[in-house]
Amino acid sequence: MATGIDEIILQLEEQRDAIDRALAALREVEGGSAPAAEKTVAPKKAAAKAVEKKRKGGGMSPEGKARLIAALKARWAAKKATEPVVAKVPGKRGRPRKTA
């Protein structure tokens, strides 16, 4: 079983090296290397920072929100048009029963 684990470790190290080479190439294309402060950050902290940045961005534009609201209103209007009329039984509390 140790040989299986050793093979997995070897594959992961090869993938890590390939990723490091790709990152270095991208940094060269960008016009320089990463600042020294970013190089000293532990991998877990760097990943946490990346997640934070990802969460801050995005969102919905006002036009997109308006389209979504219009689509939802149309959907509920269509649903309400196909539902049977609900009749209330006088004198009883609780949920009204649907009549078919």
C-alpha cells in the first residue's frame, strides 16, 4: 500500500511543479513577478485571500435584477392562473381547502 501512496505523492508533486511553472510564465507575461509580500504568505492564507476577493466581486446589475423580477412576476402570474379557486369554509380556522 505504501507504493500506491508514494505514486500519488509523486503525481501531486509533479502537478504542483507544473502549476508553479504556469504561474511563473503568467507572471512574466503580466510584466513582472509577484511582490515580495505575496511570496511570503502561507499557501492557506493566500487561498483565503483569493476566496475573499472572489466573494466581494460579482453581483447583479440593476438591469439584470429588473429582468429577474419581471420573469418571476410572469411566472407567478401564470401559476396563479392555472391554480383552482380556493374556497373558504365559513366558521373554521386554519388552511382553506382547494375545490377541484
